[in-house]
Amino acid sequence: MIGFDVSMALERFIPQGGMDGDLSLEEQSYLNILVEHAYRSRKVPLLSCTRSIGRMAAIKRFMPVQNVLLHRNIFEQWSSYSGQFLRGNRFFFDTIDHTAASFHNDRFLNGLNEALSDRVSSPKDEQTFLLFILMHIYLYAQSIESADLVIDTSALTTDPALRRSVEAQLSSLVCAPVDLSDAKSNFDTSIVLVRDRKQFIDTIEQFVKIIASTCASEEAAAFAFKLKDETLAQWDLHDRLTRSATIWYDGLTTELQHKNDEHVRAQAATESQVAAAGGERDDAVATLENIEAVRITADTALATVTAERDAIAATHAEAAAARIVAQDAAAAFEAERDRMAAALDATTVARDAADAAMDALGAERDRLATSLASMAAAKAAADETTITITEDRDRIAARLAEADAARIATEEAIATATAEHERLAASLVEAAQARADAEATLSVAAERDSLAAALTEALASRSLVEKANEALSADCYCIAATLAGTTAAKDAADHRTTELEAERDRITATLGDTAAAKDAADRHVAELEAERDRIAGALAETAAAKDAADHHVAELEAERGRITATLAETAAAKDAADRTVTELQAERDRIAATLAETAAAKDAANTTVAELDAERGELRAALTAAEAAKAEADTAITALEAECHQISAALSDISAAKAGADESVVTLQNERDRIAAELTETADARDAAISRLSEVAEERDKLAATLAELEAARLAAESARAARASPLRRLWSN
């Protein structure tokens, strides 16, 4: 509204200068605007200012008006304020203090406000009740001199003659009929607590005498005493009618207050326990994050192993190409062997010596065939392990995805103690898997022993080769002596020697290529052995992961049993919460102990891995020395093969190598069939694992349903607690 200021409502309730003071310029301007607006609308100005009792005299002095003073039994008005307060509406009750803030402009009201400054803004407070009564008696008594019509709204509802008289007077003032037949008396409730009723009434009597002494007329003083008597009479009537209900209400209020205090203490204890459980949860989450970092490291190592496996596959392809080239060279050597066989048949002694050399080389061939078979087996095992690792990696990825989904589901239900328990169980599974990974590294020691045995066998083979070379050298001298005895044979041999020398040079070059291929094959064997070590470790890790999964399934089943038992034992929501907290504390202690054991196992595993790394370095150094010795042996063999009569022995060796290669091919085919059978078994095992994971998912859904039932029970408990507090609300509403 134009001209209105918020301070006009309460801050200027008492004008400057007290009850006899004048309106401010803003208030005068605002009243003029209201009156002019009514005149422009061709209406009679009727100002219903509900907070104008302190300014009635000032308004009458400012403009010619007819003041109508409406008053109500003060105790009934106090009861109305109290009822509104109890129903949650504090507006009317708070106006008591807001109005008192403007009392500094009136000497009596200011002194009254200071004398009762220890009051509390509550319908039970005795001093606030006293201020309310005396403030209204003083204001009514000071304003009646400025009123042209005084209306008692409490008496109006019970006195028809008074109502008709008031209707006539109001109709005359507004020049229109006024009907007050619908006026009703509405008494609410009062819960004020007065310690000494007699002293309280005496205090009112004394203050009313002071108020009467300030009045300008005997009529105003009599009006003050009348208001006092009516208020005390209504208060006394109220107490007589509601004494029993008040006593019952006070007892019920005290009981509810005690229960509320107990509930507050129980809630504080529960919040403390929840905060402690939250701290434990945060520690567990940090542990899970550390385990997750370890898992990421393991995934990185698996990617490295996969890359190395691909590199080995490429090397194997190159070796297969070299083998084909060697087979072609062997075919050419066989044709040459057939041509040279006719010349070797001319001398029986040379043939016998060559046969002896061939027997020795045959034994060496058998050993080489055995080595090739071992290599083929190792390759087959490597291929099988590669396939197994790939499948296990896929299964592990699927399990990790399911684990991530389960972790997200449990985080959404983190408010419940059961979900927290499941995440802690998951951390135990991860820790058990880490410990199993550490135990798997111990299998490297057995592989180390097998490598040492293979190295010993390689050294023995080198000694046999040296002995065979010495025998071949002796046979060459014998053959040369025999050839020298026959001139014709010598000429033929010289001619044949020339041809053989040319053939020797060609074969020497071919043998050089074969030696290079052999060195490459040896290096490939070393790489395959290293890959075998890594694959063996990966297989051990896969087995540990499977064991961990089985252990996790067993723990889930056990957890399901525990949750079922807990649900069966739950009698009330609060008791269930207390037992859950106790179980969580015990579980926390057990998990802490398990994590300590896991940390110790991890330290021991790290120590073992460091020792195995040192032994692996020593084995690599030994293998390097063996390769150097092998290279020296190859150089000696190449020097001996420079002799012309050793060509046939070398060709026989190549033929034997071809036969060994054929046997290796057969062995590889058999190994391939075995791997196919094992792959079939692995597929069956994978299907079984998938079926088991489906069962675990169903169990997880059942657990989620159980958690939902627990949440419903908690909500029911809260509803019951709210229902226990409802009697006070029903009393207030009545």
C-alpha cells in the first residue's frame, strides 16, 4: 500500500511522547491517503486498525473520527494465543515481545517491561502471562477516554440485548445496517504454570491500583478494575473446569519428556556407534583401494605376458620357416648322399669305420630327438597355457565386472550394516587371492631344478659329441692309409676328392647355415623356457583365482545363513540394530586380524620372489655359459667336418635329423590332439563356473530382498515411535 511503512505496525505502537504523544508525519500522511481513497470511491471511511490502541488518542487529535474500542476477556485472548502457539503458529504469541519493544516511549509500560525482563516466550511462563494481562489492562484503560463506542465482544455473544444495542450504534455510525448475530465465543486452551497463585493475584491487584492512579477519569479507573475482575474470574473458572485434565496432562507431559530424553540419549549413542562404524568403513574402503591398485598392477603384468606370448608366436613361425628350409637342404643332402654311397662302397674298411661313426652319431641323434621331443612338448604346453591364460583372463574379466557391479550395489546400500559386511568380505577374498598368488610363486623352485637337470644333460651331450669327433678323426686317418696303398684307387680317389672338395665347400656353406639355424633354435628354446616359467606362474595365479572364487562362493553361502539366522532372531528394530552393531564390531576385529595375516604373507611372498629372482639370474648366467660352450663345440665340429671323409657322416646325421624331425611332427600332432581334448574339458569347466556365478547372482538378489525387508522393519519401528509420541499431539489438537 502506498505510504505504509512496516515500522508502523509494532515499532510505532506507542507514539513518541507516550500515550499522549502525536502521530509521526508518515502515519499522518498514510491516514490521509486512506481517507481520501474512500472519499474518491464515494464510500464512508472505516479504518480497522488492529494495532491502533496505543495511538487512539493521537489519531483523534489528528483528524475528526469516531473511535470504536473492541475488547475481549483478557484471559480468553491469552488462551487463544496459547492455543495458536501449541498448534505451531507462533505469530500471535511473538507479538507480545514485539509490542513490548516499543514500550520505551511510555514510562509505566517501560518499567513493567524491565521488571519482567526475565520472562521466557512460552505459554507456560508466569511472567509473560503477567505482562500480557497488565499490558492490556493499561492500554484499554488509557484508551477508553478517546473511544466513542466501547464493545465487549465476549459479552456480546451471550447478551442479546447488548448485541442489538451495539448493532444499532454501529449502523448509525456507518449509515448502513450491521448484523452481529453470527458472533460466537471461542475458548481455546491455557497451560500457564503459576507457582503461587495468591501472590500472583496480589501482584495484579497492586499493579491495577497503579494503573487506576494514572487514569484521567474515574470511568477509566473503574474500567481497569472491571477488566481485572473479569480476567481473574475467567481464569478461576478455567482452572476449576480443567484442573483434573491439567494434572493428567502435566503427568503425561513429564512422562513423555522422560521418554523423549531417553530416546535422545539412545539416539546419541546410536549415532556414536554409527560414526564409529563409518570410520571402520572408511578404513576398509582404503584397504580395498590398495587391493584394487594391486589388481591393476597384476592386469598390467598380464598384458606384458600376453605381448611376450605374441612375440614367441612370431619367433615360432620364423623357426617353422627355418625348419622348412632345413628340410629342403636335407632332401638335397640325401640326393648327394646317394651319389657318394657308390664311392664309399669301394672300400670296406672305410665303410665299417663310417658305420661305427654313424652308430655313435645315431646315439647322439636319439638324444637330439629326445631334446626335440622335449622342445615340442614345451611348445605344446606353451600353446596350451596360452589358450588357458586367454580363457582365464576372459573369465577373470567377467568376474571383475560382476564384482564391480556387486560393489556398486553394496555402496548404494551402504547405510545398512549387512552391505558393509559384504564389502569387507570382498576385501578378504582379494587378500586371500593375493596370498594364493604369493604361494604360487613357490612352484618356480621346482622348475629351477628341472632347468638345472636339463643343463647337466646338455653338458653330458657335449662330452659325447667331442668323443665322437675324436673317433671320426681316427677313422679318417685309417681311410687315408688304405687309399694310399692302391695307386689306381688313389687316382680315382684324387679325382673323386676333387669333386668331393667342391661338394664339401658347398656342404660346408650349407652346414654353416644349418648351424646358424641351430643357434637360433637354441635361443628360441631358451625363450620358450623363460616363457614356460612365466606361463607356469600365470597358471598358478589362475588356479589361485579359481580357489579364491570358490572360497568367495562358500563365504557368500555362509553369509546367507548368518543373515537368515539374524532375520529369524529379530524381535524389534532397535534390538536388531544393536545386535548388528555388535556383529560388525566382531567382524571388524576378525577382518583386522585377517588383514594383518595377509600383510605378513605378502611380505613373505615378496621375500620369496626376490630370492627366486636372484636364482633366476644365476640360472640365466649358467645358461649363457652353456651356450658359449655349445658354440665352441659347434666350432670344433665344423673343423672336423672340413675333412673329406666326414662328409658322409654329416649327411647321415642330417638324414637322422630329418627322421627325428618327422618323429617330432608326429609328436606335435599327438600333442595337438591332447590339447584339443583339454580345451574341451576347459570349456566344460567354464560352463560350470558360469552356472555357479548365476547361482551366486540369485543369492545376491535374495540378500538384496532381505535388506529391503530390514529397511521396511526400520521404517515400521520409526512409525511406532512416532505413534508413541502422538498422545501429546492429540491433546494439543483437542
